[in-house]
Amino acid sequence: MIEIGDLVVIHKAPFNERNLFVYQNGDIGIVRGMSGSYSACVVMLFKDFNDYHIPISYMKKMEAPC
């Protein structure tokens, strides 16, 4: 379950190159809020420090390998 404050990587987005939505697979960010019925999150991407509404199905939570 993805929660506010989690570090996430864009993983299953249909975008592998620049696109209208700016984000693409491999981008890393931090969850800053939940949007609507929890089908999307507000994520600040580290590549430009802007917030984006990204579907949860496009993200994977990053966890420590311990």
C-alpha cells in the first residue's frame, strides 16, 4: 500500500519517452498526497521538483533491501 511520504518509482506507465504528462518510466519521486478515491497520488518528482497526479498503477514503492 502506497502512503504519503513513500519513495516511489514510475514503473508501468505507457510512456518511455517525453510525453504530454512529463513523467516517464524510471522517474523517482515522493508521495505528497492522495487524490480522489485513492486511484492516484500527488507525487513530487525529483527530476524537476514539481507535483504531478499519477495513477497508483503506474508506481512501485521503493523499499530498503535489508
